[in-house]
Amino acid sequence: MSRSSNATRQHDLGSQLYTEPFHLALRAAIRARGLTLQRLRDHLARRGITVGLSSLSNWQTGHARPETASSLRAVRGLEDILDLPLGSLLRLLPAAPGPGELRRAKMVDIAPVAELVGAVPGALNRDLEFVNVQHRLTIDAGRRSTSIWTRAVVRALRDGVDRHIARYYGNPGTVPALVRLRRLANCRHGQVVHHPSAPALVYEILFDHSLGKGETWVFECELFDPTAGVSYEFAHGFRYPTEQYLLEVRFDPRALPVACYSFAQRDLTDERHVTGDLHLSTHSTVHLVASAVTSGVLGIRWEWQDDSEGT
């Protein structure tokens, strides 16, 4: 390429970075640098960023655009590789989040859960606190959530507490009537209320006896949702003060995500904020731990290679 033609392309590219949609500016930048998508992918990999060829292709043709936290990190990497001004591509993405922020993948509609909670006597009482809560989510080779295991230690804040009201809000494809509950230790299931049109249900976990004020109880249970489909995240909303919380996600070694990160929200309707990148252990797991939580939402989200929702 001659120096004059290169200068012309750089000039044209400069104007496109301010006037064109994201996909046209990206395509022009790639063309100006003379790189193939495979070379771009290799450069990103050397920076510790994994992106599928199909994702890069979709971004430059406009069939998809970067929206997730790891995708936006890839765009920052592309700006560096393509020798572009910092933020020149990111600014072309609508409502791009600032540092430490994550655009919400799905808005959780809390109205169905509120309806169900209101239909169960005592569900709004704040008569428990959690000493410890552990959740373990298992993801199978089909990228589906096969079970949610819970172990909890609760403390009664008054005399006569004999149950905990739990809530579950599944993926859009969840059929509440097909969700199964299994008690594992020191409890039994009581009333279960399914929402007629939303992927939500509320259920009672009954203790063996009524607790006195300050008395603690330990229980284990497990939830199976065969209709949830491909899973991308798990989040827990805190209704009660919790001294310690542990969330672990276990992936089948045959289907590992390309990125995982923890997030937090002040409540279910608040914007999410990334709190850290999570790295898979040798046992194909990631986890987060939190202490002295009084309210809000904590969760883990992951992204699958070459998946339309993860691009």
C-alpha cells in the first residue's frame, strides 16, 4: 500500500469513527489495518481475550453488536490492536456502560413474585436472619441448569418461627408447575404456589419444630427446573440480613464458558455493576463469597462461545 493511499484511508477512517454506525466503523478499521478476522482473534487471545470468529464477523456486518462485559473488553482490545483512539469504537455503541458497569441482560419483572408472596400467609414477615447461606448451581453439558442446591443456617428473631418462605424466578422458558423440589435434611416442603403466566413460584420450607427467639436451624434442599433451557446467570436477592453467603457454579467440563464475572445490584430493578472477573478452577467451578449482606442482589454471569446472547 502506498503512503498516499494509506493516508487517504486513515483520513476516511477518522471521519467514519465519528459519523458511521459501529459495524461500518469497525469494518473500515479492520480494512485499513489489513488484518484478517483470524489475525484479530489471535491478537485478542494474546491479550487474554477470547472471542469467536462468528462474533467478530457479526460485529462487522451489523448482525450483532457487543453488549456484555467481556464483549466490551474485546472492543477495547480491538481499539488497541487497530491503533484507534481510546474509546472511538465504544462511543458508537448505544448506552455503553462506564467503567465497572454492566448493561442488564434481562430486566427482572418483580411483580409476579410480589403477587405470589402476597398470596402466602406470613411471607412478608421478617422473623428470620441467615447466619449462612450456600447455593450451588450445576450446569450440564447442554449448558442447562440441572439443579440448585441450598444449605442454610437461620436464626429466629422471635418465638414461634417454624418456616422459611423461598422464592424462585426462572428463565423465560420455565414452566413453574414442572419445577421439582427435594428436601435433603431437616425440613419438608409445605405450600407451593405457581404463577399462572410468569416463570415464578413461591414455596414453604417447614422446620421440624417452632424455634424460640435466637434459636438456629440448619436445612438443605434442592430445586430442579427441567424447563429452564440454556443458562447464563444465577442471582440471589437478599430479603433477610445474611452473615455469610457463598455462591458456587459448577460447569460440566464438556461445556465451559468463555468468561465469568460477579455482579451486584442495590435491588432487582437497579442497574448491575461488575464486581470482578471470575476464573474457572481446575474443577470447572467459579464462586463468590460475601459477608454481612443486608439487602440487594449478588450473582454470577457467564458467557458461552459463539452464542447469540453472549455477543
